[in-house]
Amino acid sequence: MSTLWTPGGEVPVGDRGAGPTPGERAPTGTEAQAGGSAAAAPEDFDLDSLSPEEREQAEQYIRELAESRERLKSVPASVVVANHAMGLYELAALHLSSQPPNFAQATVAIDALGALLEGMQGRLGEGESTLREGLSQLRMAFVQLKNRPPNEDVDLDTSQAPEADEPANDSADSDPDASGTPDHDPGDSDDA
């Protein structure tokens, strides 16, 4: 028998009218109310084996989970997707603000945000322009941080050129692997 992955867990796929297969138990009343055993609890979980207090806690959790799912279904998908995109923005910013910046991980988050915004263009609602502006800021910050000389703090709002009496750091220019970061900059358009 095959299964289908859902956010609530693996769900058996087959003849749904036939009831549980041998070795599979039927969902209890509480599990059926919460959307079935896969959505409510693992297959080897048995509410009857719990103490009355534990059972009440488990049933409360199952009810809260079902209520949470209903609330989520009432929110437009564009809002939920935009919220996840904001999480990618925050993830990239965290990696860029690390000391030293983690360019490899920031690149993954920036590229994922870019791919999401490109693929969902025009469908993310009023927050889309804010997300696009944030992506541009991330890309600019990435380039500024990537191009700064070692041990120099960069103000991400305004780039600061080195003072004339400071020696230029040409070691990174002569050896592309000197920084230990990938050669791919987020925002390169030739990846498509």
C-alpha cells in the first residue's frame, strides 16, 4: 500500500471505503474528529493507554491542532506564502549578520526568496512589493559584505571606501578561493 505525505503525517492511499487494513486500527472518536489518525497522532499512539490527566491533555492538544488547522484554512494562501517568504528574508539576514558572515547559507536563503518571488510574481498581494524591496536590500548587503576587506566593518546602508592611507587588500582578488565562500552571488541572473 502506498502513502501520501501531508503536513499531518503519512496517510495511506488505497480503497478508503474498505476500512482499516489488517494490522491497522480504526481511528478513535477523538482522532476522527481531528481528521483521522494520521493527522491526530502516530499510528502506535493509543489514547486508552494514558492516565485520565494525560488523556485529557492529549485530547486538548488534538482539539487545539484541529482548531489551528481551521484557522489556517481561513487565511488566504497568498498571506501564508508571503509570511514564509519573510522567514527566508530573516534567515538570509541572520546569516549575513553573523561574524563572520556565512555567505554559503545566506546564498541559499536569498536564492530561495528570489525563486519564490519570481515564481509567484503578481500573486502575493500587498506585501509583494515589500518582499521585493527586501530581496534587493539583501542582495546589496551580500555584495557589500562579500567585497569588503577583511576585518573592516561595513555600514550596510552606505558603503564606505577605504581611507587613502589604508593598504588595499588584493589577496582576495588574486585568489578567488581565498575567502572560502562560493563563487555564486545571489542575484546572478544567468542561473535561470
